[in-house]
Amino acid sequence: MKYAMSKLKIYNTLSGKKEEFVPILKDHVGMYVCGPTVYSDVHIGNVRTFLSFDIVYRYLKHSGYTVRYVRNITDVGHLLNDEDSGEDKIGKQAKLMNKEPMEVVQFYTNGFHDVMKAFNITPPSIEPSATGHLIEQIEMVQEIIKNGFAYEAGGSVYFDVEKYHEKFHYGKLSGRKIEDLISNTRELDGQSEKRNPLDFAIWKNADESHIMRWNSPWGEGFPGWHLECTVMSTKYLGDTFDIHGGGMDLKFPHHECEIAQSKGSGKTEPANYWMHTNMLTMNGAKMSKSVGNVVSIEELGSGDHLLLEKGFSQMAIRFFMLQSHYSSTLDLSSKAIAASEKGFEKLMTALETLDSLKTSNTSSVEINGVKQKFEDAMNDDFNTPILISHLFEVVKIINSIQAEKETITESVLLELKNLLNSYVFDVLGLQSTKKTESQDELTEELMTLFIKMRKEAKDNKNYELADEIRNKLTSLNITLKDSKEGTAWEKE
Amino acid sequence: MKYAMSKLKIYNTLSGKKEEFVPILKDHVGMYVCGPTVYSDVHIGNVRTFLSFDIVYRYLKHSGYTVRYVRNITDVGHLLNDEDSGEDKIGKQAKLMNKEPMEVVQFYTNGFHDVMKAFNITPPSIEPSATGHLIEQIEMVQEIIKNGFAYEAGGSVYFDVEKYHEKFHYGKLSGRKIEDLISNTRELDGQSEKRNPLDFAIWKNADESHIMRWNSPWGEGFPGWHLECTVMSTKYLGDTFDIHGGGMDLKFPHHECEIAQSKGSGKTEPANYWMHTNMLTMNGAKMSKSVGNVVSIEELGSGDHLLLEKGFSQMAIRFFMLQSHYSSTLDLSSKAIAASEKGFEKLMTALETLDSLKTSNTSSVEINGVKQKFEDAMNDDFNTPILISHLFEVVKIINSIQAEKETITESVLLELKNLLNSYVFDVLGLQSTKKTESQDELTEELMTLFIKMRKEAKDNKNYELADEIRNKLTSLNITLKDSKEGTAWEKE
């Protein structure tokens, strides 16, 4: 266990500053990240968000913390356009697919898990679902009503934002001003039961079109989308926990509402550090159907898209994403990923080279500072691009040792190996994609050797040996094909 | 879509007979299978159960049905020894692991999914959890109380078996007689609040040691283990559905109680067909720690166990299991799986041979009856061992064609390919494991060839060639090691 924790700094959206990270309990971290609404295939933007928090999770563990990481599955209550009325996203998809909503949930949850696994994103410690916490949600609605910050209207319950703002600060996370918010909203049809257009539903009366519905003190209905995260984060991490994360599109209103719900229900400030990941664009523009630049995860893998020159492995994409800081916009493009892929291969090749490096009695290279540089990069708000640039400096050193321009002792080499393995595989979560390739390579090399021996035999007029090689290969169903370019081989 | 459905017969535990399968809705099947309690690693016996129902699911789909397959996750309420009092299995494990119970649930659920995937067991359409259906469970308890078949005592609610038996038949599924059950039970400490020792808890008051607890009309508690299956099966499949399955250890009391709960809550008979898979033994005895014959799934894969001669691929184990009928006891042994592995490889080799078979203008082989035989086997209560014996008959035919003892036309060959692919890959869910193996094999074969050539060169006193081979291999980092037993090779 390496205790680097005292120096970790995190950019906290709540304060707008990079702050030293001090956990509530020594050695323990509670982290909540808003997970997917499982009504469609996960997209590459989601991957970036969950990858970013995978790095946070991995680095905290690497730094010696025990982390309880909760990432939810939204399986009810998320209405179209994130609104307070209209169809449930999952219910709508269920109608389209002619399935029970929970079949839709299962289908896309499985797909989500497959994608997470393919990108080597660690599963969270707990992955709770909204439908798994209805009693707790109903109880929280009751608490908020009891405290005077919510009211029932027509079988729904709304959070009273103005009333809340009298006592607390609505807008403290997103920096929005309630006066501006009020003047920018207008009363919408179907929301007229709200006292104020800013109010948001924490429990919705289910009209006939809603299949997913439960009995409650206010009749049959379902929980408001914002509510589940407050309930599940505090149930598993306590009223106040360390880190709350999500995509930056969730900052307002979702996360702002979470803070309001926590305080409105009589709890405290939910999270000490709020982290938000930035957006992903494609060829410089927001991915949008009308622009035609929406690229699916499958297409990124296959290269089967007009904007892609080739397909990329999930590890190349992971590496590409880690070459930007999570808080920067990241622009996807075929060229940029291809460049990262080369870098990734270079790094992997250097790591393999480590095993065959010759050691000396003295080290001309200095790697004492390397570990500190790695830590400093990650301690600076999980700065993976800086970490990777340091990794490439080490690649240069490795290549110099291989070229015998530099020397390394056995013990320094061992130290270097451990350090690289720990940062490349554990912290950055990269995986070598070499293994099966090397098997293929060996076969290729052996065949090249046979072909070379046969040519030499022929050149020496040793036709007996040349024929023997051909016949022996034939017995393995391997055919040699001679041509002007040389000899090719084929196995039936 | 192939409509073989009219002829499918299923052994129904409820009637003790093989019956023609008639679904409630034409073309649609609803199936519920009791899933795992996620407090420990899934064991190989579980794999057999879920594999058996995977075959049912696959064959029903193959037969043209739309199947809604529900398999639950038990994440609360299952007490040690399946009793009505004592510790929750998950709660106990949580204390041992020093984790939040839902972390334990997540950890073992992930492990369960990984194992299912490794054995190519299809995920169900819906995988609901007990904690995800608390409101529904509380409501069902209320219904049962209202109907007079349950009573509250000390914050718990018990199902009144005698009262129920006055009107319905308790024991109809398991064939147990209530008089015998009563005379065989005795009042246990801590269960004294039951009116009758046969009564079972449908809601349990949570004592202080229980972490997993929810508010209910009877105070804080948690649902009884039997209840969740009744609630979730009927929620997603309707009051009466087609097939209910599980391991035969669940027949009594779990499934018997499910029937009682359904009827006691005012619903009808829950399932038309009850299917039970049989047990698995190891070297002739029930797996037990005291016997020392407990073999884990990991050990089966690695061969790292005193009772195993080698490790087996998941597909070899799948094939082995399918060579017995689900309703028979299955005895695992290293020898038996090794025999199945050979059969599996033979089958896979034959399937590969199909691509290189020469076709003729006439067919001497008759495969018209083959499809009917396949269907008949599977329609006879999913008789996979019979189906596999027919597959081996086809393997013989393929080998005869390859040996040019029989002929086949192109169109018959195509038909045969489609039929085999459909039964081997879709219905039996086998996967070819050849690709990487054949690569390894080729390397082995090439190396054997080099070693043979070197030996011949030495025998012929052609030391130049012998040395050349060794040196060339050294350039590939391959070391040859001569010994009395011959020459071995190793790559760095």
C-alpha cells in the first residue's frame, strides 16, 4: 500500500477550485456516480464518463484507500427530455420493442455490462437500481413533505424550490441564480399542478399509459428521476459521503436537485467533492443524427462508418481517452485514435522489451524521480495525459537501454517493471492485446525459418533436404507456393 | 421458424407424468426459474441446473416460440439452512467479509454472470431481485392475511398451512402428506410464535442483527424467502404461467410454498408445468467438504484438484452435462469428462470437415430422417443425450463421405450444414474452441518437425544441418533441451 493520499487534489465543482482531498473516514472513500438509464445502447460518451470514474476508483485503491463505489442503474422514472411529464424512457422503448419494461431494462443492462467489460472498466462495489429502492424513495418523499419542502398535487408530489431556497441555496452547485431560472421558465401544459415552474416532481402520479407503477400514500405512481440518486447514495454511503460524480450534463438540474432533496429531507450536504466529466465530440462537432457524425461503439470497433478509416480495439480507444483530462472536451476522430493506437502499441512493446533487457552492474539511468512524477500527475486531479507523457519518457529510457546506450542494474530494472505494471495495468487499466498475436507470430516465424532452410538447401543443390522439408510440411497439410516474390505458405 | 411445438412433451412434476406441452398463449411461453442466492461462489451443481433450463429456453425459441424467461436473484430473506429463523445468508457473509450486504450481493452476482457467460448460458429476459420487489411482497402478504391464510405474530407474518390445507391441497407438488409433515416436525426454539410448526414465514421481524430491513405494516422486517418467487413470477408472467423450474431440492418446501402463496393470495395455480433438474455427484458421492470431493468451477478448469487428472474447457463440461438427461443424477469424474471431451472434439472436427467435403451428383447418404430424429429427441422432454447420439451417427456419415465411401450432393450438404449448426450451436449452445487450439497445435507440429529433422541430420552425421537448426531456433529465442526422453523446446 502506497500512501500518496495526503497530496491528492480534486477539482470540486462545488467550490470551483482544486482542493486537497480529505476523506471523511481515514483510509475509506465513499463514491457515488450516476449510472446509465437503460433504455438504449450505451454510447461512447457514456464510456468516457464511466472510464473517467474508473480511473478515480483505481487510483484511490492504488493509493491505499478502501473504496465503496456505488453506481446506479436507472430503470424507472426517467422521462423523455428529462422532463417532469410525458413518457418514461424505458416504458416508451418497451412499447416500441413490444416487451415488458423490465425486459428492456435487462436487455440494455446486459449490453451496458458487456461494454464496460470490453473497455476493462471495473464494476462498482454496488450497482443499485431505482426499482430496488421504492420504499426508501417513498419514505424520503414523506420526509421532505414533513419538512415543508414538498407538496402533493393530483397524486404527484413536487419539490418546492422557492420554499427551499428561502432556507438553503438552490443553485449552489451549478452556479445558476434562482431569479434567472424563474424568468427563463414558463408554465408548460400538464405541469400546471405545480405551484412554481421551477418545482420538480419527486413522485409522479401514473397515468394509464404508465406500466411501471407502485402503490404509494399518494396513489399509484412512480418516483421522480432525481430522487433515486439521493436515496441510494445516502443509503449505501451515509448522509454525507466523499465524492459524487457524473457527466457534466447532470450538473443541472439533476445534481442540484440531489443536494436540495438531501437537505430538504433533513440530511446534510450529500457530497464533499462533486466531480464532472466533460463532453465528447466527433470531428469537432457534438454527435448528432442530423450532422451524421454519430458513431456507435460497434462501429468504432469495426471501422464500419464513413468517418472512420479503420476499426480500433477497445484498449486503443481507452488509451486515446486517457490522453485527455476528464475535465476537457474530447474530440474523437479516426486520425486521433489511430495516433493514440500507435502510441499504445509503442508503450506495450516497450513493456515487453523489459523482459529481455540486459542488466549491468551499474545504472546509467535515473528512475528514482519517475515514481514521484507518476504520483504527482495522478495526484493533480487524476491527470492521466501527464502521466502518459511521463510513461513515454520511460519508453525512451527502455529503448536506450536496449540499444545499449544506457545501462540498468537488475534491481533497478525490477523496480521499474513493478512501477510500470502498477501504473499501466492497475491504475490506467490498460490490457495487453498481444498474447494471441504472439502465438500467431511464432507460427509465422517458424514457417519463415522452414522456407529459409529450404531455399538454402536448394541454393546448395541439396535437393534431398529441400524436398524433405516440403514433404514434411505437406504431412501437416501445409502447402508451399513458390513465386517470383518468394515462397508463401497455406494451411488447409 | 420451425413449428415442432405440437409434439413437445415435458415431464411435469405436478402430475408425475410426461405431458404434451400446450402453452397458455399460442406461440408464447412464460418460464420462471429459481435463480441463485448470491452469498457465495456459484458451484457446478448450479451450473447444471441453469444449463438445463438454458436448453429448455433455447429449444423453445428454436421451435418458434417467443419466450419470456424470468430467473431471479435472491438478495435477501434466504436464511441459513433455509430456516425461518436465524441469520440471513447474505447478511452473514457481509459480516465475514466486513462489507455492506449489497456489496456482497454485487460481488457474487458479477461472479455468477461471469460463470454463466463462460458456459454460454443465455441470460434470461428478466433477472429480478427480491429487494427490487418489496412493495409487491408486502402487498401479497396483506392479501394472504386478508384471505385468512396468514397471521401476524410478534412483527412477523406466518402462512397458516393447516388453514390453507382445509381448502386447498398442501403437498400436491411434492407428494408429501400433511399428516406426515406434522408428525415429523417439532417445535423449535425461536419459532414458538408459530401456531403450527409447519407454518412458514412470509414476513420476518428483523432483530437487531439484521442489516437488511424495511418498514412494513408489521414493523421493520424483511420478506420470507419463498415469497419473492411468487411475487416476481406472477408480476412478470401473469397469475398462471407455463413453466416453473428449479433444482429438485427446491421442490419441497420452496415450490410447494409458492403454490400455497399464489392460491392463498387469491390467485390461481401458478404454473402449468413444473420441471425439476436432478443432482450432481462427484466420483459417486454427494459433494461434501467432509468427503473431500468438492470441486470448484475454477478447479474444473485448471485441473488443480486431487480428483482431477487435468483441466477441462467449459464447453467440454457443457457437452459432458448434456450427455445426461436433466432429470437423471449426473456423476462427475475426471475420466467421464475426459471421455466427453474427446466426443466433443470429434463432433467439432466433423463440423469443420463439412467445409471441405467433396460433393457429387448423387447422394448415397440419406439424411431426410435426421432432422425428424433430432426433433423427436428434443420433443421427448428435451432429451439431449439422445440428440447427441444422433449427432454422432451424423459424424459417422460425414467421415464416410470424407473417406469417399459415401457421396453427397451440394444441396444435401447445405441442408446438413444448416441442420447441424442449428442443433449444435443454437439448441445445444456449444461453441467451437478450435481456433486458438489449432494455432497452438500448429506451433507444436512445426516444432516437432524441426526436432525430427535435427535428429535425422544428427543420425546421418550431418552436424552442420543439426547445428543450423538449433542456431536458427535460438534466433527465435527457442531453446532445445536434449534428454534421454527426446528433445523438448521452450520459448523465452
